[in-house]
Amino acid sequence: MTSPTSVEPTVPSPFLTEEHLQIREMVREFAVREVAPLAAELDEHKRFPSETIPKLAELGLLGVPFSQDLGGTGMDNVAYMIVVEELSRVCGTTGITVAAHTSLGTTPIYAFGTEEQKRRWVPKLASGEMLGAFALTEPAAGSDAKATKVTAVRDGDQYVVNGTKIYCTNGTHAGTIVFTARTDPKSTGSDSICAFVVEKGTPGLHYGKLEDKLGLRGSDTRELVFQDCRIPAANRLGPEGGGFAQFMKTLEGGRISIGAMALGLAQGALDVALPHARERKQFGQRLIDMQAVGNRLADMAMEIQAARNLVYEAAWRKDRGLPFALHGSFAKLFASEVGMRAAHSAVQVLGGIGYTREYPAERILRDVKLCEIGEGTSEIQRLVITRHLDKQAGG
Ligand SMILES: Cc1cc2nc3c(=O)[nH]c(=O)nc-3n(C[C@H](O)[C@H](O)[C@H](O)COP(=O)(O)OP(=O)(O)OC[C@H]3O[C@@H](n4cnc5c(N)ncnc54)[C@H](O)[C@@H]3O)c2cc1C
């Protein structure tokens, strides 16, 4: 079910080198052998893929885009997207766990931390010794992340943190959580939002509700409650007031990985639908030979290929230091909508059995919906893209 299809590049392309193809081969083999067999059970029992984490760490897959001197594998962002794509192709839960750990949990420290902060946390994160998480969303601050209400009030060489974060992916299992808080509780501007790192086990950090979700049910989505939680001032990332800009920058990169996740899920949908359409006969002919079914498969393949190009291009631009925010939004928005259409089509092509848990199509449909919501909804991506257009046009 996960052999290459005609829509996948099998020779180096503008964005893929021979090395990328080798990485894809390695990750695919691992995903099929170790990840795919667990996917249905993780979903069914809402079980976190704990046994897979050390195996991913062993292969270096929890630190792909980070430098070797900080415990990473020193590969590029295209390689990282391939990893998220291939894992998500067989298991959305594993895909989001890796994407949230890498893009959101580790990148802010890697990008904005002092030398000392990087040496303290990144090697453990990039080597997979511990997982990372990122907490921006609050009950009253979702798309409008500037509405942050969590506070961090300075007291000597510490900050005292109070308030609630929600929907924190990997929150329970993370060794470090990067989060935002307001250092001036009276201010409502983004210039009083600051980023901090809180370590697991810090007194005053409590784990609240574990979300029971539509999809990605094995992924850990946790509420975090800070009650007079004292954090050393040395855990502040960058200057006071710099947190909002840091988190927005982090999300620009994170969006590409949500695009990669949606791409993998879309490819997983085609992997299920294509063999079924070739094998099953009704009215004396194969489903694939019926034009209405064939057209669906053709559209899936074409859209998946277009999404793949957008995802790889955004990562390729990031690797070259070119502006990539617009391309990241293109990739995330397009791939997540392609993923939804592909999953919907896969269920339809399978018919009744597609609606059952016999096949992964229904799970993919539930899992991929998150890609239209997390790290900026589709509506927010369209706002981001429109603002870029307006700016480019000189408006
Ligand atoms: C499974 C899961 C994992 C998550 N992981 C994390 C995580 O690790 N860390 C983290 O910080 N957050 C995480 N989130 C939170 C996620 O990023 C937010 O849910 C998302 O940003 C949307 O915010 P909201 O849920 O408050 O929706 P709202 O902001 O309330 O939006 C509701 C609807 O209104 C629309 N809307 C809002 N504003 C506008 C606007 N200006 N114009 C047009 N439409 C608009 C939205 O597009 C959406 O359709 C996760 C969420 C889920 C479900």
C-alpha cells in the first residue's frame, strides 16, 4: 500500500537531490515496518506512540533540520518535510508528534535562544532524549494570538507565571514547553508578549484536560495550567516583548510541516483508493474503468503532485535563506484542502467499506481535518496571503 505511485518523483527534481530520495527510502521503509502497524490501534485507543519515539530518535528523525554540533542530523528542511510526509502517509498521529516536536518545540530555542540556552536544551531535543512542545493558544486567544492573557511577572531573577494554555501538542510528554506570556499584565499590545521555556516537573505547572478529538487521536493535546509557576529569568527567550514576533516566525516554518503532514495523508488516501479501484469489479468492470471513479483518482493524483511541489518549494526556499512565509502559507492552505478532498474521495471510491474501520480511509478523513485548523486556519492563511499580495502591490 505504500509502494511508489506514478505521481511521486523517483529521480532527482528541482527540489529533490539523490540524498533526499535515499532519505525518503529509509523513512518509508521504517514507516511501513514500525509505524503503520500501530496506526489503527493508536487511533482506536487514543494511545500516544511512546514506543516509536526512541526508534525515531535512533534514526535521527527527531532532529532532522538541526546542526550536528547541537545533536541534530544537519540535514535540510526539504529532508525534514519528507520525514513528516512519509510518517503521516501511514499514521497522522506520528506525523503531528514529530512535526510539533521539531517545528514548534525545538525551533524557537534553536532560532532565538542564547548559546547557553541552545546548549542546555537543543541537544536533548534534537537527539530525541526528550520531546518538545509549544503553547501559544489560550481559551480567549486562538487565531487572535495577540489576545494572550497568561502573565509572567518578574520577581527578582524569576518570573511568576499564571494562566491557562490549551491544545498543546505533546504537552504531557514534553521535557520542555516553549510558551508565551504577558510580562505587563495591564498591557494588551503584542509588545508585552514574551517567550519562555518551562521544564517538565517545574512546580506550579499543572496538566489540565486531555482533549478527546475527532482525529489524530493518539496525539497528545493537553491543557496546561500555570499556578504561581516560578521560572528562572534565564529561561526567557530573547528580549522582553519579543515573544510574539518569535512565535509568528516559528509558525511561518511550522506551516510548511503541516503542509507536509496533509500531503502525506493525501498520498495515504490515494494509496488506499487506487488498488481498490483496480481490483474491485461492479457491473462486470473494474471501478477504475468507470469514468466517474477514474476522474476522482486522476484529480487526487494531480492535486497531490501540485501540493508536493508547493511543500517542497517552500522548504527549499527556507533552506536557501529566501523569503518563504508566503510559500509556506500556499503550501499549508493548498495541501490541507487537497488532503480533505483526497480523503473524501478515498472514502467514496471505497464505498461502504470506506466508511468502516476495515480501511484507513475514514481515519485519514478525520486526521487531515486538523491541517485546515492548526497553525493558522485556512481563513487565516488566506488573510496572510492577501496581506502579502497587498504589500507586494504597494498597498
Ligand atoms: C489537535 C490540535 C492541536 C493543536 N496544537 C497546538 C499546539 O501545539 N500549540 C498551540 O499553541 N496551539 C495548538 N492548537 C491550536 C490551534 O492552532 C488553534 O485551534 C487554531 O489556531 C484556531 O484557533 P481557535 O481554535 O481558537 O479558533 P478561532 O480563532 O476561534 O476560530 C474559529 C473560526 O473563526 C475563523 N476566524 C477567526 N478569526 C478570523 C478572521 N480574522 N477572519 C476570518 N476568519 C476568522 C477561523 O478561521 C475559524 O474558522 C492545536 C489545535 C488542535 C485542534
